[in-house]
Amino acid sequence: MGKNRMFLMAMTIMVSGATFAGGILTNTNQSVSFLRNPAHDAYIGIDGIYTNPAGVIFLGDGFHLGFNWQYARQTRTITTFNPDFALGLRNNGYNQENGKEFEGIANAPFIPSIQAAYNKGNWSFQGSIAITGGGGKCEFSNGIGSFESAVGAIANSLKPLGATGYDVDGYMRGKQFYIGFTLGASYKITDNLSVYGGARLLYGVASYKAKLNNIMVNTADGAVPFGTFLDNANTRIAGGIMQYANGISQLEAGIAQYTAAGVPAPEELTQKLAEAQAGKAQLEGTQQSLQTLEVYREGVSLMSDQTGVGIAPIVGIDYKVGNFNFAAKYEFKTRMRMKNSSTVKEAHAIDAVNKFRDGTSVPEDQPALFTAGAQWSVLPNVRVSAGYHLFFDKQAHWYNHDEKKLDGNTWEVNGGVEWDVTDKLQVSGGLQKTNYGLSDEYMNDMSFVVSSYTFGLGVGYKVTDKVKVNAAYFQTNYDTYNQEVAPTATNHTTHNDFTRTNKVFGLGVELTI
């Protein structure tokens, strides 16, 4: 059960964590204008429908529309340190000091978003559609360390039966999208003060696929399929148990003759019986251990599709004084329950596997979010801005209460500048620091985030007074998280190193009608 447990735990591939900027389950980059400058929490623009909805009323009367397209490419890299990898037939020269690298590619080639507002007098009626969580798929074409370490541990345990190494094909893919539909309205109380109230409906869709196949065991006669190895080993063990059983019967018969004659059996005879009984028991234990490995005979696979719906209110405020604009927003927690349609049909003793049990619902709340920002018009054509985000991760509810494993909530700070070079051309840039409250207990190679800093830069160009085009580049540079692991009898991993890369390019257009 130990090795079976390890692999099935590894199969629980929740590829959570936003593909872009933001919290663990939240994407904050909803527009190309944001990519140009992440410090948008007090920005007055059509994309403020997400970042500063109360301020959208200050755009003036009329219809305001924003259309955005983003392309993102991310890598997720885990370096796993496990001495069992030295047994891998494709791991020639494996060095425990350097570990083995597993890389996943997350591509999101088409991430659209639409914002629309109708302003009339003191009212602004707003709506948007965007990918507010998840944002793509991640594929590990060679599996991950948890997969391979499970097979490596099996090969290590089979050394007494003639195993000298292993080979395996691993694969893992996860896709996750939270599509947000937001409706709300802002009201201008005075010429300098406005408030906002609205709600966002989240529709979550996800799919996961993982497998181990073509498992081979290397022996003195070469590599053989795992099923063949099991058959051969079971045949030898059954023969050995039979020999021990026959020997025990003969020894017990000999001892019985001495007992019938009323004399004690020779010590040598009783010792041989004890040794034979111990040998038989050992082989029977090995036979039972092999039975637990039958699940790997043809490899192991998992497929699951998930869907869910949630809704949460949003409130905001914007205040203008002199050359300054201040804004704040609070998004309430979105209660999400993702329902499984899965190949896991029955409840399992291993709780992690039940995360994908067919027909069950998995808690995956999007945490509440508080944002605050300020913008200062230093000159009529130059604006500087700063902002702060706090994601209430530990107050959310995730499967198996993973939120309780975090050391703290996620927070972000940002700053940026925007310059109107001419009446038509605008350039901007900004930085953002994201800090997650991570812990060794929370991190795993199926689902991880890493603290980072991000820079964005880009241009805006007014084609006409009513049409503006935006283009931007956005890059996130991640830390490396070093996780210490306490090896167990069935998992000899000593530690993992986690990191990512993320690059985004975007094009957008803003219209006023």
C-alpha cells in the first residue's frame, strides 16, 4: 500500500496557481493597459472596470469599450533530488548533488477580455468578461519527480528479487480556467467622489490527465516489462514457498517421532524448523508486497474533468483631490465547488485520490481581495502611481484545507509611471512585487507558486479621438523555492527546488462611442 499510496498521491494534479500576475487562484492582468503598467489601482480608464471600477465614471459620458488579447508562455521547473533516480535507465550519470529537472510548459495563446461601460450623468453601468483565474494548460511531457520517484522506490525495493534498475514513461497535463462575468455600477456622489457596487459570476472549467506506462525493470538478463517481472518473481516465490512447506512438513514429522518416543527433539532439528518457518514467512510477505504492485502491471492513469460556478459581490471607492487620485476596492470571497467527472468511480482510502472521485465536488474558493492605490499627476502629461494588494488566502476553503498549510496571505506592491509623449503617443512602465506565504508543507510538484517580481512596459497610440491602440510586454521573474523533504520508507526524495518563467505579450483597442 505504501508505494501505491505514493503514486496515487502524485496523481492528484491540481495545476492551480494563476498563469499570470496575481494571487494563487486569481489573475489580475485583465487588460493590455495593465500589462503596460501594473500599478493601475487608481487608474482612470476603461480597464478600471477591474482595477478601479468606481473611477470609470470619470471617463465622461458615452459608451466606452475595451478589447484585449494576450499571449502568455510559462515554464514550471522542478529539480528533484532522489537517490533512486540513479537506477533509471535514462538517468545515466545521475548526480544527487545536481538532482533531476522536470519541466512543464504552460501555453495560453489566446486570452481575450472585454470591458464595456455606459456613462450618463452621475451613473456608470459596467460589464466585463475575462479569464480571472487559471488561464491555460501546463504539460509535463516526461512526468514529474513524484511520478518517477514512485517507480524508483519500487525498483529499489525489488533489488533482492534481481532488479537493478527501471524505466518508465510519465506524463501529466492540467488545464484550468475561471471565466469571470462582472456587472456593476458606479455613482458620482460629488465631482471628486464616486462609489461602486457590483458582482462577479465565475464559471470554472478544468481537466486533468496523468499516466505512468511502459514500466520496465532491468535485470541481469536485460530490461523486461514490469508485468513479466512480476510473473517471473511470483513463480519463483511460489516455488520457494512450496519447497519451504515441504521441508517444514518433513521436519515436523521428524520432531513428532521424538515427541511420541517421549524424548526431546535434537536442537539442530528444531532450529532448522524455525529457520524454515521464518524463510517461508519472509517469502509470503514478499508475495503480499508484490500483490500491492499489481496496480502498476499495465501502468496507471487518471482522467478528470471539473466544472463549477460561484458568485461574489464587489465594492469600490474613488476620490480625487488636487493632482491626486485615490481608490480602493474589495472583492468578496467567491465560493467555488468544482464537480468531478472522472475515471475514479469509487471512494478510496487515500483522501488525495478522492479529490477526483466521480460526482464529488471539490472546494476551490477564489480568495477575497483588497486593493488600494494612488495616482499623482506630477505634470499635465506625466503620472506616477502605486498600489497594494492583499489576497485573503487563509480565509478561503481549498481541498483538504490546503489554505491552512500556508504561512500567510499573499500580498503585492506595485509602482509605475505613464508619460504622454505627444497628444497621440503614450508610453508607460511599472514594477510589481508578489509575495506568497509559502511553506514546505504547502509546496508540491503538482501545484506550486513562487514569489516573484514583474515588470511591464508598453505604448498607447490614439488613432483618433475615439480610438486608442495599446501594445505591451510583461515579464515575471521568479524566485527559487527550496523545499526540504523528510524521506520515508517509500519516498527517498530529500528536497525539491521550484521556479518558473512567465512572458506575456498583449494587443488591445479602446473605443469611445
